[in-house]
Amino acid sequence: MRALVHITKEVYAYRELLLSLTYRNIRVKYKQAAMGILWAFFMPVLAICTGLVFRVAMAVVGGHPLRLADVVGVMVKTVPWLMFASVVGGASNSLIGNIGLITKIYFPREVMPLSALLAALFDFAISVVGLTLILAVLSLVTDESVSPIVLSVSMLWVPLLLGTLLVMSAALGLALSCANLFFRDVKYIVQVVLQFGIMFSLVYFSYEEFGQWGWVLLANPVAPLLEGIRSVMISGEMDPFLLPWIGYSAAVTLVGLFAACWAFERVEYLFAEYA
């Protein structure tokens, strides 16, 4: 707890640097891209299309029609997953990518992974706008009895679940950024895990489709949060079975955040030496 409070105070004191680095990350990412900022919309669309291919294949093999709920489920889980992957991937490489600054001037090193987080949030905001437009179009072209999403008071779960997912990604990003500085193999491991992690985080499937073994995939703390988002948006209420699993994800997030802050603060003085 002390480490978290200390890091929060230091980051707040250097908030202008945090915003400057965030702006730089966004500008560098899109400055010389032919499609520019449209990539923030195109990448989720590509990931969603990949998921729909899996859903269509499952429908063909299983001999049942593809449901609108399956399509929307893939959409509403893909966008948060991409945010999580972007934060973890960007934060884990943030210290290595800014060695010049680390070795020359003093500032709280936590600013680096957090600037990667804020840059990923910028992409996420654009993706959410695109997803909202797609869902709005689906609402217009489909029968009212099979609306793609259900608006209810349970939608208040969504910001809570997204916030937990964001804090989890921040904790992982902090831990992996300093681990990557000491062991350069970490970045390759992170790339592999994030590449295949989408298949083990219930992004393209739901836990119910695995029957009595669905709880195995829910042991991944990311999965209950994504499944909770799907549940409240498609059915209009939180699945009671997911509540203890969401509590488990929240507990893992808090423990991970405290541990990451403690570890980051303990080894921060070595960064310039190993950079």
C-alpha cells in the first residue's frame, strides 16, 4: 500500500511529463501511417472478423445457425481484450524504448508504462465509438425482438468491469516493464502470450459452451471480466454464476497491483545501470 501511495504522488507531481509522453506515443504511432488514426478502428474490426470466422466454423460443424447473440458477444469482448493486450504490450516495452531518457535525467520511471496505458486508452475510446456505431446499425436492421444489446440498470457493471480490467493491465504492465529491463527475453514471451491469449480468455467463446469444464477457462482472471460484460450487454443482467469469479478477478487485480508497485519501487534504482 505504501508503494502504491508513493507512486501515485510521484506520478501526480510529474503529470505534465506523463501527458507529454502520452501525446508523443500517440503521435509517433500514427504520424507516418497511411491510414493514420483509422488504424485504431480497423484493428478491432479485423479482430472481430477473425472471431466471427471461428463462430461461423463452429456453427457449421455443430450444425446450428449462427445467432446474433454470438456475433455481438464477440464484438463486445474483443474491444476490451485489445485494450488489455495493448496496455500490457506497450507498457512492457516502455522502459526499453526510452533508455535514453532513463540514463540521462531523473523522473519517476512509472511514468513510462503509464503513458503507454493512456495511449492505449486513446485507441480504446475510438474503438468504443466504432463499436457503438456498429451496434446501433444492427439495432436498426434487426427485428426488435432480437435486439443486439439490452439496455438496463445492469449496464452499470460495464464501467466497473472495464476499470478492473484496466487496473489489471496496469499492474501487469508495471511488473513486466521492469522485468523486461533485466531480462530481455520477457518481451518475446509477452508477445507469444498475448498472441495466443485471446483464445484462452473467452473472447471468441463463452464459458457455457464448454459445459462442466467452463470454469477452467474462468481461472484466467481476464475471462470473468469479459464474460461479465457479455452477460450484462446481451441478457440485460449479470449471470449469478460469474459473480464469485468476478470477485476472484478483482482480488487478483488488487494483489497484483500492490505487488507490482512494491517490486517496481524496490528495483527502480537499478534501472539506469541495466538500461
